[in-house]
Amino acid sequence: MKENLQYALYFMLLIAVQVLVLNQICLFGFGCIFLYTLFILIYPLSKNNQIQFLFISFLLGFIIDLFSNSYGTHTFACTLIAYLRPHITKLYNGADNFEPLKKSYQKFGGLFIRYAVTMILIHHFTLFMMEAFSLKLLPIVLLKTLVSSILTMIFIFFIQSLFIKKNAR
Amino acid sequence: MFKFFQKYSTFLIFLLLESVAFALIANQSVFQKSLFAKSVIEVTASFYNTTNNITQYFWLKNDNKKLSAENAELQRKVKVLEKFIAQKNYENTLDGDSVLIIIPVKIVYKTVDKINNYMIINKGRKDGIRKDMSVVSANSVVGVVQTVSDNYAVVISVLSQKLKISGKLQKADYLCSIFWNGQSPRKCNIENIPDHVAAAVGDTIVTSGYSSIFPENVVVGTIKKITLNPSTAWNNIEIEYATDFMTVSFVNVVANARHNELNSLQQSLE
């Protein structure tokens, strides 16, 4: 119960930060920061709550969409990585692993980075591709994906390292 | 059968959710017309309006500079026109089509880094804003009103794949269509100006006024670079926008008073 409440708080906090601050920032006309994806990365996923997780991710994307006038693009990208998450962890972890990756930054280190980078790249690419909605713009989509993914990753690792230091003490 | 659903329930729900999201993306125009969209705009816009009321103080200096430059330009024009009117019988110079509605608005939120950019302005239906009205800054293009709620409106920026402007080369009166390339918020392209039309770097591109959205002779930008495509004998022309989309904040919604009449006439033709 306490954990549920904690994640509900993260949910709202990440949306607020995304909408209030990060949506107003754009670097070099290319770089967007989608910190809210952190929620999908750290949500404690187990075998029983996969469907619930899909719905939560859908809702997360939908709320971001409402505030960004972007229709279903965030919703689509969020639901996709939420579904792919166990498959990606399996890919890097060997076993059919649903272990919460909340504190895995310190536990796994490089493994978490690889997992996060894969998820973010898929999310950003899907997002920009759905937004462009045409193959003609593929070079721009790829460039935006690359620049934005790097920015999002920097933010995620920065937040993660702050959070984990606090926990370790 | 039931076992099948149980086994693949996650995947099926995933498919269901993705198709809902996809339907939202594919049916944007239906969504825009919905009542839901209007209430969403009302909520998000009032939210951005509050944040804008705080952050606008940081840009006051810049905004003031721009407004006073605009003011100076307008006063210069008034002087010229006064002279002009004094010399001529003004009734002959009044163009029958130039009955314009001008509503000054403030942009409370905008994007420039998306593939389809948009803005939210602080006036809506109650102030007379309607769908498809044009948004103009000083005398350069900004966008087109897309969805209107009671107190706010969403404007599609010209920095969008969804908007094609009908323009013309000012000095030659040659028609062309202008589209944004999705890259820099400062540049856009024209393709259909043939080689024999003598376009030069520095020439001004204005709106043609043929679509009912933008009035005639609103500046789009100036030609920055011309490269000949040898296989087609058409020029690829790069324009720099006259509007600085990074800093634009006070704009005008401009509409032809006969906008509705023109629109219904066009629709009856189609």
C-alpha cells in the first residue's frame, strides 16, 4: 500500500515536471526531454500486474498528450515500451526476469543503462515517427530521436543518481 | 477458446490499447471537433496562461523593444498614407475586399521543436475568434486557428506539416506553395518556381490571398538560397521566415469580414 502511494506520487510529480518545465524547453530546435518515461522504467513490474501496468502507461501517455496537443502519439509510444519492457529485461538479464528495476541502477549498473537506453530509443523513435506520420521525414525523425534520447538519458541518470545517493544514506 | 484469451490476455489488451492510441492519431480532425477537445483546451490553456503570466516578465524588455519597433513602422506608414490620401480621392483607393477584422492576442504557450508545432492564444470564441482565421505577427505569417474553446484557441503554427501556404513572389506576382521542411524554425522551402522566373536572393515572398485564410500580401519571408535542380529545371528555394518563432509573443488574429461568405462559396464549388 505504501509503495502504491509512493508510485502514485511519482506519477503525478513526473507529469507535473514534464508539463510545467520540460515541455517548455527545447534545445537546438531538436532536443526534447521526456523525463516522464522514467516512470515506465522504474515501475515495479511483476507477473501479475502486467495488464495493470499497460493501463497505467496508457494513462500516463494520454495525460501527456492532452497537455501537448499531440493526440495519441505519447500514448502509443508509452504503451509500446510498457509492453516490451519484460522482453527487453529478458534480453539483457538472460532469465524471464520481472524484478523491479527501481534500485537496479546501483545493483546492475551497466545493465540498467543498456536497458534504459533501449527503452528510451524505442519510445522516442516511435513517438517522433507517429508525430511525423510519413516516411519522407525519416532523416529528421532519426536525428530528433538521437538528440532527444541523449538529453532524456542525461536527465534520467542525473535524477537516478540523486535518488539513489539519498537512499543509501 | 477461453484458454487462448487467458494465455494471450496481455498481448490482446496491448493491441486494444495501441489501436485506441492509433485511432486518436489517425482521426485528429474528428477529435478536434469534439466537445472533449474544447474542454481540454480550456483546462490546459488556463494552466499555461497562469505560468505565462509569471514567466512573461522575463521577456518584457525584448517584447517592448519589438512592440516599439512595430509602432515606429506603423507611424511611418500612417505618414505615407496621409500624404497619399491628401493627394488623391480616397474612395477610389479603397479595395472592396480589405474589410479586415483584427484582434490582438497573446501567445500563452508555443512549441517550435515538434514536427507539427502549435500555439495557444489567450482569446477564444467569446472574443470572436473562429476556426481557420489567420494569425499574423506585425506583418508576417504565424499560423492558422485550429480549435476554439470559450476563452482560448489552439493555433497551428506555419512550422507544421499540416499547413501549406499559398504564396507569391512579390516582385513578379508568381504563385508558389510554401511548406516547412520540419527542421529549422527559421527556414522553409518553395519548390514550384521555374528557372525562367528571375528570383533572386533577398526577394520577398508574400501570401497570395487566394486561400480564404491569409489576407493578401502578408510577408512570409525573404529568399535565402537558390539552388537549381538540373533534372527538372525547377529551383529549390530556401526562405528565411520574417517571424522569429522563438521569441514571438504578441500577435494579431486577422480575418476577412467576409470570411464565412468566401468559405461557403468555395465549399459550394467543391
